Amino acid sequence: MSRLFNPDNGFFTFINKAIDTFWLGFLWALISLGLVVAAIFIGSDPIFYAAIFISAFLIGPASTALYYATVKVTRRSRSYSKKEFFRSF
């Protein structure tokens, strides 16, 4: 019975990795695509072009941070997802 509620068993490890993967994907989408979506809903042209320009520079570092944090957190189980994402960003 003690193995059932052990946080190191397979079920809880899988759930933890799934949540970390979801969280990293959310952070990536928020940083790299958030400005473009906001500019589309605002609808004014100068803001839209400025958001496209800024997002073009943020999507590369965000993708690199996503890959680094996914490998370090999900595959190697070494650190926290949010911490590694922003450290590598």
C-alpha cells in the first residue's frame, strides 16, 4: 500500500512529466506568439507591424529555451520547468 502513494512511482512520474510538457508549451506560446495575437485583435497597423517585428526576434530564443528545458526537465528529470525555461531564455 505504501508504493501506491509513493510520489516516485510510474503514474505520478508520468503525470509530472505531462504537466511539465504542457507548462513549457504554454510558456513558449505565450512568449513567442502572444504579441502577434494581441496585435491582430487590436487591429491598428503600426501596432501589428511592431508586434510582428518583436515576435520575429522572440520566437528563436523561445524555441531554443523550449528545447533546452524539455530535454533537461522531461528527459533527465533534473530541475524545474519554469526555472530552466527562463534561465535558458
